Amino acid sequence: MLRIGLTGSIGMGKSTTAKLFAAAGIPVNDADAVVHDLYAGEAVAAVEAEFPGTSKEGAVDRAELARQLALRHDGFKALEAIVHPLVRQREAAFLANQQAAGQSIVLLDIPLLFETGAENRADVIAVVSCDPQIQKARVLARPGMTEDKFKMILSRQMPDAEKRRRADYVIDTGHGIEMAQQRVSEIIADLQSRIAKGEFRNA
């Protein structure tokens, strides 16, 4: 079973691109969605213990967590130590289920794929990208987003140029959804062809 690792910096259109793969019949494991789920379940007690006052009504209050993270230089490292092992467990279960179902290709949607070393868990890497001005306009249009918050998020992400350099495939979302959809179809067709040729014997 071939594992596509999908990544891209904030505002590049990664979530929309993941949906295009899903619409084309490729099962998707969305790391962000998994974290949201964990913040309403398994991770709550451990996050509250590390960041007191962040749980409300049985779930992690993301706004309060963000506030506390901004005040602690080791905050992200402490949070990742809690969340990443749980995310990996969910990913392993997803892969086992898809393998059992006989899927030939799956997609792992991982925002910080390179930053967390997750590229080792994928057979090919697809990077979602667009012009920096389009990226900035998209991000600043989000509710509650500021220039400072945007800069802080970018500071934790590998530069787009480096991600593109490391990618097996680049999907440019700056030219509309139809062009992105066409690119996704091309990538799936190419991978199916390469699987048929036996290029991914270890996948």
C-alpha cells in the first residue's frame, strides 16, 4: 500500500487539496482532524495536567491553550510530547484498516510533515503551494488572524521553497480549484502507473 505524505504551509490550500484526493477515492488520514478529536477526548487530561486551566467542559479550550503556549518557550515541545504519540497511534490504526480493506494508495495529511520527521512514514511527498501574496491574503482573511500571529506560525514552518525542493510532486493552488483538481488527477494516475511497474515494492 502506497502512502502519500501531503503537506504545505498555512494558507497554501492543503485541506482543500486533501479533499480533492478524497473525492478521487483516496482514503485520507487528516492529522489536524485527529488532533481536534483528541482535544475532545484522549488528550484532555494530559494537556490539562501540563497546562492547567486549558480544559473546559471536558475538552481542550484551544484559545486558552494558544495563550499559554505563547507564554512558555518550551510550550510546543511539551504539547507535542503529549499529542504526537496519540496521533501516531491513530495513524497506525488508519493504515492497518486501509491495508485490510485492500487499498492500494492512501494519503497522510500532515501539516508539519518535514518539521516533525514524518516524511519517513510516507513513500512519496506531495507539497501544496501557491504564490506568497495569495497565501498571505488567504491567511489574513481568517477570523482572528493578525500579521503577528501569521509570522509566528510561519516561524515554526519550514520555508515553502525548501518544501518544494524536497517534494516528489508539487500542487499549485494559486490558479483555481480546477487546475488543482487536474494536478491531483495527474498525480494519482502517475502513482498508479508506477505501482503497476513495480516501483514501490516496499510500499
